Amino acid sequence: MSADRLVIAIDGPSGSGKSSAAKGVARALGLAYLDTGAMYRAVTWAMQDAGVDPSDRDAVIAATQRAELEISLDPDTAWVRVNGHDVTDAIREPGISATVSVVATLPECRADLVDRQRAIIDAAPAGIVAEGRDITTVVAPDADVRLLLTADPEIRMARRKAELGEKVDAAQLADQVLRRDADDSTLVNFTTAADGVTHLDGTYLTLEGTIQAILALVDAAR
């Protein structure tokens, strides 16, 4: 582990709490924070904005590669821009959640975004906490701390419902959490910890308890 930089990679399924935990860890350690899922959502927004047919593989890939992405790395200030548009709120709408797997399951789209994510991680002066689906295995397999955060499906759905409130009904909630996980798992494994990756089950942990558990892993790695 470098004395000057610290990279923490956190993967996990939808609703596992990885975003909130990653932000908390970044705040505690004074690190940047990268929500890679927001990048996939932003590309999906760009695809929809351009009127791309989700079944048109080549057009989806082209829209991904053309997308000009900007994303906040401040854990206290979330914003995302794509092609000059502020899409911070728009990318959390159910319509984006229902379509984002189209981008996430195309190898060419993932390769493009992985390259961008690696560039962001490499450019963070003090280091970064990056979270997503394939950070520990593909994006940053050499991260100083690699963690897979999971939770029981019922807990994950309850957490996502608390986050989205009346924006989604029961069917949409199941689609966002369970169906998306099933789709995305066809390309990346984010349910079983790879070699060298610590598995943390957050089912019965509070957010603060999860953050403290991750900080303990950081201390142990130093």
C-alpha cells in the first residue's frame, strides 16, 4: 500500500448499501469517491436522449463511445453531466433503471467505461473509493483494499424502496433490484468474492457499522 495514495474497491449487488458505505469511507479517509453505476446510467440517458433503439447493438455501442461524461468525485456533492446536460436526477428515474442493463451487458460498452473509470482512479491524487459491479476484479484488481458487500434480497429491496419511495411500485422495485442483478451477472460476477477480495455481509449491519467494518479492513491492510 502506497503511503501517498489509497485505492479502495467495493463491489456488490443492487441495494447492498455499497454507495452509502463508499461515501462514508471516502469522507472518513479524505478520499475521492466514484460511483461507476452513475456512469452507466448517464450513458443510458444519452442513448435514450438520442432516440437509440436499445435493441440496436451497434447504435448503443456508438452512443456509449460518443458520450461525454463528467462526474463529481466529492462524496458530499453528487452531480453527473453527459453531453453538457446535468442528469443528476434524471438518471435515477425508473425508466433509466429499467434500461441500464442494455449498456451494462454489452462487452464493448463495459470496455469503454472501464477505461474511463481507470483513468479517473489513476488521476485521484490522494486516492479514491470506487464502487460498482466489477471494480475488484476488472477495473481496479490491484486496489489496496478490495471488498464485496452483499445483503439478503429482502433487505436490499427494502433499502432501495426506502431510497426511491413512491417513484416505484412493487414490480418496478423487483425489476430494479432482482432482474437487473440477474442481467448484469451474465457478464460480471458480483455475488461471489474473487481471490483476495473480502466478503462483507451487511444484512444485519447499520450503515455506520458497515463503514467501520471497511475502515477496519483498511487499517489491517496498512
